Amino acid sequence: MTPALPRRALLLALTLALALPAPAQVALPPDAAAPVTTPPATTPPADSATPAPAPADPAVPGDGGGADTGSGGSAAPSGNPVSSSGTALPATSPSDIPVTPPTVAPEPVPAVPATPVPVTPMPVTPVPVTPVPAAPKPAAPTSPTAPDPVTVRGLWVDAFGPGLKTRAQVAQMVDEAVKLGVNTLFVQAIRRGDCLCMKSGLPLATDPDLEKNFDPLAIAVRLGHARGLRVIAWASVTGVANTAAPNTSPLHVMRTHGPDSGKNSWLARRPDGTWQEGSDGWLDAGIPEAADFMVNSVTNLVRNYDVDGVQLDRIRYPDGGAWGYDPKTVARYAAETGAKGTPIPGDPAWQAWKREQVTALVRRIALEVKSVRPTAWMSAATITYGPAPRITDPSAFRRSRPYTDVLQDWPTWVREGLIDLNVPMNYKRDGVADQGAWFDGWNSYAASVRTRADGVLAPLAVGTAMYLNSPAVTAAQASRSVGAGLGWVGYSYRSPTPGVIAGQQTTAQGLESVGTALRAKGEPLAAPLRWTAEPPSLRGLMGRVVGTAQPGGRVVEAWQGGKLVATGLTDGSGYYGFLTLPAGKTEVRVSGQRWSDTVPARGVARLPDLLARDVAPLRR
């Protein structure tokens, strides 16, 4: 690294290198083709050679990308589809996949919990960096024992079609889920900056079919629990708007911090200032106030409802990589790293910094959720665009589309204990090009990165696109997943078969046909199965640095027994935290301060705010 590069940039580079020691990520061109025409499902179905019809308000789980379409994209929850000719299609998420006719409601968007603050790691500037002694990694964990099979058998229930809009629909949905044989419902609560609930702090979803004085999430939890089902609140986090089906509340974030809010806008923008990706609008995780908003919304789901956990969807930047150019974000990047001028989209340091903003947001949500309820499950519907990374190549994920295109580093989320349950949106179609191999490849890769920093093996449940496959293929994919000791989640209740999407079957008929295949002898739902495990992250430590105009990007060290056991970075609001530390006395060192506290056996130790002693940490 050249002498001109600030010392903090070196520390940031080191921290990032510790997370994933691999060559610099290669930026891939944004997915072209099939523009998104519906809120969450505005992309072709995952893994489809040709895009599936996209409803006005798709209800497929995922990160808002497209389905893989033959050459290497992922569908539904968080993968961009690629056509059989190699053209990338828009990525989809559990709620971003077109699975219903244009009459469907707008895509779901994740809300953010109360008061949480995003963690903002500092990426290295585009200047070449010479090797620098890295801070010690946590003590090497003992070799994990063979994991017990993951017993999650889940069903995504989106907010765009029937299922959650009236009390009668919720009761019917729960009855049909029990008949199908699943044990977990991933119920969409936060759609696009609004909620199918009344206690998230977000405005109620705009939908003429929504029953008055009705809280869908509360009823789904009550009825689901009464039937022995776990209920996870599914939230679209950064995806907050769809211009085709806007929320009409004056309190919606698009009106208070939208495109016409000037310096108060929180939207992710391209270099030319534009903000729409198809019909969608996304919040920028690099804007501290926006991150706080998202954290608060999601945390409120656990604070105010008896949900068994939350699932983060659309927890990333939009497809394409050329995002994050709000002036506030660029200025913050420069202040934390010492970079000059406006970074180019492919600048590795700029990409690394933005990627860390997404990870910091996941970290902050996890810490706040665990502070409210340690036993709540933290889950994420993660992206699997294209072919899977090679297990034998430790740096392969850094060249994958999830990492380079949407800046989602979910292996790090698993390793650091930020998510308890990883649900890759592995939306592939057996028999279409190489998608069957991609499906198995992503399952194997995700299984290979299940080991956390504390040596615990994190649960993994494979998300499949039922709406893209025949019932027989859905059963085959579920069987391969379960046969590998993994869980399974199907997308979705509203669109269980291609026939339902094509209007050839009713939803009830589709559920019956796919249920017959999944309940056949030897298949994953043949016998009742409960999911009763506790999440692997039950304790943590968090704190905040204050008293400085630049609280983000500061290196944080955790020491136990005189040994450095973990390092991290503060986010844009100065928050930091750890979720895989052993219980016991721990000393935190950050910004010239030291504080000792005890990590409990269960719960999150919240340290007092620490006053930063350095005035200009990047200039010393």
C-alpha cells in the first residue's frame, strides 16, 4: 500500500481480507433482458430458460432478482435468472418472482426494526495494497461433529395473492399448509416499505382486498402456532417501492425519504442519479439513517409479535453493481477510506465497502433481534445466481454473481453467526440446460460453508421454485436436499405449480398435486416432522462509538483471556457487535477506548456508548 493511503484503510483491508481471503472480486455486467414489471417478482422465474409471466405484484420469496433461466442465474428469492442463451435476467426473491397474474398485489418489502444502526466496514481504496499483518482470527474451533439433519419443511406465503388478506384466507392457508405436511410458514409481513401487520412502525399495505381492522401477521401466528407450525416473519429489507403498485400512505418512506426528498433521500442511486430498477426503488444500506429505519422495522416484528423469527429478503444492492451513488454515501466512503473523487462502479475497494454496508445491516438487525429475544431465528433468503462456486476453490465465491453483482456476502453472514438459518433461493429447473447441476452445486457449496467461527454448524434449508417445476421435479429437488441432511422450503403457497401460473389449475388444485408428490412414500413430506431446534446464536455483544462526526469504519477488537478472539468494524452510526464469542469476560478495544463486560450464556450484552478519543482518526 502506498504511504498516502490512510492507516485506517489498511486496517479495513485487513479486516475484509480476514473475512474472505480471495482475489479481488470481478464485477459482472448487470443482468439484461426481461425487465421487472412487478414489484417483487418482476423477473422471470428462477432457473427458467425463458422468463415466466410476471404478475403485477409477484409473490415469490427471495431477494428480488430473477430466476435462473438456463445459463446461470438464480430465481425467486435472490438470484438473477439467465436465459438459455446466456442473457442475464432480473433477479428474484421469495417475493420478487412473478408467479401470479397481473392482479397480484405489489411485491413485499422488508421493514426495518427500531433503532438499530448499520455497521459500516471500511473497504480499501483502489490503490494496490501490500500484504499487512492481519489481526488474529478467532481461536480455531474444534472440528464439528456430523450435524443432525435439518428438519425445516417450509412454505413461503407471499403478500401479493390470496392467503393473507382476510381472516378466512389465513385460516384456509394454515389448514392447507398442515395438509401439505410442512412445519414452518415464512409469512410475508414487510412488502415494500409497508406491512401486512399493524405494529411494525410501517404503514399498512395498500390493498383494496385487505380486510379492515385486521392484522394478518398476528392471526397467522396465532392460528399457525395452534396447529403446531412455526411462523417466521418474512421481510423485504432494502427493496421498498414498486412504482406499478405504490403505497398511498403519506407516511410511506417513498414520500418522506423518496426521490423528491433532496438531501433527505435514502434511495440507492446510479452514477447518473437515477434510482429505479425496472419498477422498483431500493434503500441504500450505506446511508446510516436508512439503515436505522430498516433495522427498526424488522426488529419491531419480533418486539410486537410472537413470531418464531424473521427472514430477511432483498437484503442487498439492486442488480448490476453500479449503485450507491447518493452524494451522502459517496462522501461517507471518502471520509472513512481517504479515497478521492467519485469511485468508478468496478472499483474493488468501492465494491468491498458497499458489500460491508449490507453485511453491517444484517449484523445490526441480528443483534437487535437477539437483544429482544435470543431464541428468535435469524434467517435470510440468499442469492444463488448462475453456476455454483467450486468447493475446492476458497476464493470462488468472490467471483460469483451474488458477491460481485448484488454485493451479498452470505458465507460471511453464516460464519459470523449473523444468520441462524440460511435459505438459498436455489430456483433452478431440472432438465433445463445446466440448471439441474447448478441446483446440486449450490446445495453442495452452501453446505460447505456452514461452519461458524465458533465451530458450530449452522442449519441450511434449500429454497426451491415450485412455480417453475412440475410436482415431480419439485419432489425430486426436495428429496435431493433432504437426502443431503438439509431442510427444504417451497415457493410458494400462492403459486405451487406452473399450471397455477398458467391459469390451468386453481391454487387448491396446484397444492393438491404438489402435495401428492411430496407426500408419496419416501418423499420429504411423507411423514409428519417437527422443527423444534433452537437457533445457534443465543448470545452476543454489542456497543456503539459516539462523539465523532465519523463513527463508521473503525476497527473493533474483542479480547478474552488476553487473546484477540475477533475483530470487526463499526457501522455508519458507530455500532459494532459479535455473535459467535464464547460466554465470559470480554474486553472491547475501539477508537482509543477499552471496556470490559461479560458475554452472557444467553442474551446480548449491550455495552455503554464509548466516546471516541481521536478527533480525526483517518488523518493520523
